[in-house]
Amino acid sequence: MKTLKKNWKNNEFSRCYLFYGTETYLIKDYEAALTKAILPDGAEIMNHDIFEEKRTTAAAIMDAAETMPFLNEKRLVTVRNSEFFQKGGRKEEGDNLKEFLADLPDTVCLLFIEEKAEKTNGLYKAVAKYGQAVEFKKPTEKDLGTWIKKRCKDNGMEMSEGVLNLFLQTVDHDMENIDGELQKLIAYKGEEAEVKAEDIRAVCTVSLEARVFDLVRAVAEKRPEKAVQVYRTLLSMKESPYMVLSLITRQFRLILETMLLSKSGMTNDMIAAKLEIRDFAVKEYLRQSKRFPVEGWKKALRDCLQADLDIKTGKAQEETAVEMLIMKYSASE
């Protein structure tokens, strides 16, 4: 993936590409870079075909691919969310393209953009053979930190490790959202070079997950007043009590899993990779896990599930059931 943009700058293109995965920000970024590299300003109107509907047929795609470019070296044919690469999707329609990829004209570049793709799929194998299939995964904490620091540097700012960790603990970890929060910081700081903790607190939008993280921290630290305050703040922001319960349940589960994995001898880095969470979260969960023994956290999870069941069956009112759960587990023993 790291060499793609370099190749495009050197006017080196594969016949076809498949971009897929969970990191939509990177997919959009690379799609834009490929489009710009193939289609200079003014050339995109007559040389870019875009298929976005699931009704798109292989025949229509092939017809577009065989159309000669107009006053440009190549055409670009972009196919989004076709479901050609999934079982139970439109695999049969996609199979009609397999042989065609072997004979793609040099005058076209075919780009597929999908949320999911199965590597055993016939069209996937054809793209990988005659072009490139690139999966865009959520970046590691290290890679994300490097990217954030580069974005800051490009805009005349810098962030210390401590402030970077605070930033990551505050905002949603979707790269598109992070980019938006960085844009807010850039506008707020103006000519000032160093981003400080107070800047994060002043302008960045605190994510729901971060607020629930604070709530569970208060529970682990035996601070019922703080835990209930955070909860009621969430309610005042029109957050659903049921959604808060779901996130509390998730946090309790991650604390228990982190605790058990640590006891089994896994390092913090290994735990972070296995549970797909940030390094700072592993450290915080291990600290919070000291609140109860293993059986205590298992009981907390069972109580979360019981609260969920009571709400669904009408035995308990949402807002009250969640607050009672918070009070129970944050109260001093």
C-alpha cells in the first residue's frame, strides 16, 4: 500500500485495483489520489465512469472499460459496493468479469471499492493476479500516532506524546473524525505551534465511548457521585440509556478479558492486538480490573445482561435500571 502513490506519481498503474476494508478514510484518500493521477483537471468529465448501484451488470462495466479515452491516455472505471466479492451477494455477476480482467485494454484502469471482500472469491483472485487487491485496515495506535503527528507538522503544529494520548482518549478513532478534529485544532491554534491539553479540552468533541470510559473509571475508583454525574450528562445530551448500557457492558467485558489475558502471561502489546484496542486502554483496564476479582467482574457482566433483559421485557425502566447498575458497582464495599 505504501508504494501505490509513489508508483502513480511515476505514471505506473496496474490494470485493475480492489480497495476494501474498514478504514473508509484511507480508501477515499487513495481513491482520490488514483483518480487525480489518471485524470488531470478537465479530463475527468469524458473519461470517468462510476457505477454505484447494486444493479450494475458486468456487461455495462465491460462496455465502459472498452470505450476509448477522449484526449487522455486512460479512462478510469470506478465500481462501488457491487457485492461481486461476497458469498450471498452478486458473486455470479462478478464471475462474468474474471476472464475479462486478463484482457483489459491498456487504455483503462478498473477500480473496485468494497466494504468486504472474500479472498477465496474468484473475482478477488483475478484482481490479485492481474492487478492489486488492497485491504485498508484500522491503523495501529503507533501508525495512527505517526499520521497525526505528520498532519500536525504539515500545518505548523506539534503534539507531545502526553497530549497525543489525551487526544486519542478524547475523540472517536475513525480517521475521518480524527481529521475533522485536527482541522478544528488547526483553526483554533492559528500561528501557535504547540498543541496543549487545554486546547484538546477546549475544542475537541468528546466521543460517547470516551465519556463511558470515564464513567467506568469512576465505577472502578468507587466514585458513585462522579459516575452518576457522567451518566446524567449523557442523558442530557439525548444519549440512549440502552446505548450507554451496551457500552458499559462492553467496557466490563474488555476489563475482564484484559485481566484474564494478562494473568495468562500475555504482554500489553499482545493484549492490544488480540482485543483490537489501544495500548493506553489496556493499561487503564488493567488498573481498573483491581476493583474486583475475576468472579466479581463476571458477576458484573451477568448483572449487565440481566438489566438488558429486564429492559427488553418491560420489567425495568431504561434510565432507572442503568443508574441502579452504576450505583451498585461504584458504591464502596
